[in-house]
Amino acid sequence: MKRVWMLFLIAGCSTVDPKPETPTEYTFKAPEGFPATAYRFENTPITQAGFELGRSLFYDGKLSRDGSISCADCHQQEAAFSHFDHDVSHGIDDRLGTRNAPALFNLAWHSDFFWDGGVHDLDLQPPSAIMNANEMDESLDRILEKLRKDSKYPAMFRAAYGTEEVTTARFLKSLSQFMLLMISSNSKYDRYIRKEAGVTFTADEQEGLRVFNLKCATCHPAPLFTDLSFRNNGLKPTPNPDLGRALITLRDEDRLRFKVPSLRNITESPPYMHDGRFSSLERVLEHYNSGVQATENLDPLLSQNGRRGIVLSDAEKRALIAFMKTLKDDTFLSDKRFSHP
Amino acid sequence: MMVFFKHPYGFLLFQKYHSIIQLIIQKDLTMKLQYLLFACFLFAGSGCDLFESDGFNVDDKGTLKVVFDNVVGDKDLTLNSGSYVNAAGETFNVTTLKYFISNIKLTTEEGKVVVYPQESSYFLLDESDPTSLTLTLTDVPAGNYKSLTYMIGVDSLRNTMDVSKRTGNLDIAGKAKGMYWSWNSGYIFFKMEGASPQAKPAADGTTNYRYHIGQYGGGFGTPPVKTINNLKNSTLTFGTDMLKVRKNKTPQVEVKMDVLKVFTGQYTMKLAENPVIMVNPLGANVSANYIQAYALVSMKNNVP
């Protein structure tokens, strides 16, 4: 496949998007131009067997108390591993969480996880979903027991780690191996920036990129489209507001701050914001244009020259949306390595 | 040390011996051996019976037991059925009491600090499991120790260490189950739960209290933020009576933890106001209290 595609490019077929093709690599390769990773790779060598074990676990309901919910129920590939069309997460027994399931990709660059940054190691992220009564409501020791007694897992652990022993670390690191390879770096934008043959931006997309760099890129900088910091972008507080970062740090200056989300694949992961309050990108832009509230700790970037928010004309909004569409990465969204095994 | 003084050259010998030991402690292994040979020669010549009585060979290793006893004032703690009254006058019982003891250090009479191997120093004490309340420290260098220091909780390094290093008492799917916050990643250092008729009722009307104290100072995020640090060290000093670790004798240290002091001391806690303290600024008040709840009861040398 790869060779065919190369020929296809060399042939210079200019306007058609190349058909996304699934990479066959199982080693971690940082895309060119990406910053240094945060994950401690030295402790977790990625192997195909470890990755496949993680993939199997990610799609397995055994990780929940009654077998009904897997990671993939809330993190769906076609929605860039977010929960499509669900404002707040929807877990076991139809119980609702309080936050929107974020899209998952480029996690190797994150040093803090969750909207509030309460977890600092990707390996230690799954226990939170597993133990959360509104999500999977299961305990880690019971999962490990289930896996030990399972017909397929002991052999998979042996393939990945040399012996059948099911340990906490092996279980968690398999999920990490799977998630670490979920890299999104092949959107139209990426190919445009890499000056790949035949990739051009329309006038709207170009204008969108210009406006984006001017008005959004401080908080959502390329190539990750997030600076991974915690900020308050002025959402209207709900009656009993989620305090975000302050729940972890217990500091007043962190109230209402949330981790800046990436805008890669953003068209595929509605609804938007930590509580999924906006159903469309149009509504997000209207928020920045006219909805920013003077709440405590509002980011200073959103309150400049005596005006709250970011002025956006209709033409700029249209251009921004055209630009955000170029961040859709079909290679990633249809990468068979990440699909249901 | 009496043996030195009974000997005709006792005092001289004592001084020599003393300084040799100091040297031995300071120098590397080869030096140690040289001095050891020298010391043997000295004592062999004088026919001194030092090794059989109070002395020790510097390369000897011994065992030390530290026994924790959770009490309520002058009573022993009885889980569930015991009914007690705290400083605020509230009646309470205790259904769960668990805490981590770690990072154990001994200080010799000369002031040298001997660190118990860190990987083996994470003990999880659980009142419902009496065997967990005795810490057996093995391979402790023989010596005379004037104090013992331990941490209540799990240090920040271990709290951020790779999951493959979190085994034994630190395995979050094993022994440390229930002593780890997954959403605000970190170990719970000290957990005390029970009920009190005076406790502010929860939404479902129950009047339980829950103190889950953790938090190790954080330092995460962009920019890094320091969070509350509830890590606390407690030091037991043995006065003129040194703790004597020897090859064939196991000294035993008994420590009590007074549950009443968890509720008072620096801050008087009221279950009627705050029955649930977890990731909460008030956790710092509880840890300031409980660090003073630990006290030396007795130290027995020469337990065979």
C-alpha cells in the first residue's frame, strides 16, 4: 500500500486527497516539528504484542463491573476517541458523569490528564475511569482477577511480557502502549505545512489560518493545538459550577480553569467544552465573540482593551471554521490499528 | 559500655574503640576492613569480652521491631464497638483506621543517620489486621541509636514513580486499594472513618465521618503548582538509653497513636461541622494534629 501511495504522489495527482492508509508501525515516532514528549518512554518499551493487548483491553467490557462499558464506549474512534454527541459522559447503569469525554490522541505530549489535570501519568489515568462509580464502577483487583481467569488474556500477557503474570503495571502499561501510538499528525493542515505535493488551502482556509494565528493560537498553538495549560475561557458558570483545576490545587486562582483542549479533529468531537455545553463550532465562536463572562480568573487574553472576548466578524467566523475543518485527520480516524480488534 | 571501665585500660580502650567506630562509619569498605582488623587485634590482645556483652561488631546486622498501638486516651482502641468522646464533646466510634509509615531512619549516638532501605520501608498499618501493626526491620546495622524517625504517608518521589515500581504495599490494585486517589493521583496517607451522632448528616441522612488525608506537595501543571503538603515526620528519641541493635538481640520499640489527638492538639476538629475531610485545606489541620498523636511508649533492649 505504502509504495503504491508514494507512486501516486510522485505521479503528481494534485487535487484528490490521498486515501487514508493505515500505518503498520508499532514503534513510537514523534512527528517532525512536534515538541518533546512528556511520557517516560524509558519505562515502557512499546511492542506490537503490548499494543494489541492494550487495544483488546480498551475495547473490552470486562473492565466494567457488569461487563457493559468499555473505554471505547466513551472514547469512539470515529469521534477522535471522544464520546460523540454526549455532553457529559454516560457510563454504567446509564449514570451520568459531570464532564465531557475528551478526544484522545497525542497523549504522549500531555503531562497532566483530565480537564482539571488531577493525574500526572498516562499509566495512572485508567484507574480513574475504572473506579469511578459513574463510569465503569469496577475495582482494579477484580479486573486483574477476571483477566487471569479469561480464556484469551493470559496468552496475550505472555506474548507481551514473557510470562502470563497479570500485574497492575502490565495491565496499565498495555493500555498506555495502545494510547501512546494514537498520534494525529496527518490532517490536511499538516500536509499543507509539510508542503506535500498537491495539498493547497482555499482562500477561506488561508484566511482562517491567519485569523487563528492572530486570535486563538496563544492558547491553542500548533502543532498540538493546545498549550496544555489551565485557563478560564469565560464560560457562563452553572448554578453549582465545576471548579475545575481548583478541585486539585485547592487554590482560589485556579477556580474555573480547565485544561485547554486540542483543536485537532475538532469537527469530529462535538459537543464542546468541559461540560459539552456547545453543540457546534458556530456556537463556540459566538461564545468567544459575544458570550465571554467576567468570571473570576478570566484569562487576561480574553479581556483586552476594555472589551471582553475576541471580536470575530461573520467572515472571520466562516474562515475559522473552514480552517478548523483542515485539522481533521482521516488517517488517524480510520487507522485500523486503533479500531475494534 | 561498662565493660570498658572494668578493664584496667578500660577508659583508654573506650576512647580508642569509640573513635575507631566513628572512623569505621565514615570510611569506605576497604578502610573499614583495615580498621576492623586493627580493632580485632587490639581486643584479642587485651582479652576483652566486649563482643559477648554490650559491644558489637560493626558489620553485624540485627533486627528491630517497632510495634504500633492505636489507643484512645488511656484506653485501647476497639474498632466498631468502642464508643469515645472527642475534644469537641462529640461521641464517635472508629470503623477504619489505616496509615502508611515509611522512610524510616535511625540516628546513631554520634549523629550519623542510617536510612532503612527505601524500597522496603513502606508499611501499611491497618487496625483491623493486628499483624500489620508490627514493623519488623531486618538487616539493620548493629549500633547504638539515639532516635528513630519515620514518615506518615508516602513521599513525593514514590507518589510520582513509575507504576512498575509501585509493588507490595504500594500496589494500587493490591494492598494499597482504598489508600489511593485515582482522580487526584496520589496515596492516602492516613484514613480514619467512623460514625458520630453529632456529625453533620450526609444527603442520605447518615452521620458518618471520613478523614482521608494525603497530598504530597504536587508541583504539576503548566506552570507548576505546589499543592498542600501533608507529609509529616515523627521522631522518637530514646534519651540516654540508646536503642541497641545487635546481631542476636532484637530491640523492641512501642509507639502509641492516640485517636483523640487526631481531633485536637493544634486544631480542634468538629464532626458537626466537617465530617468529611479529604482533598480539602482542612486536611492540613488534621495532619498537624495526628503528627502529635504518635508517641513513644517504651523501648526494650536485650529482647532475645
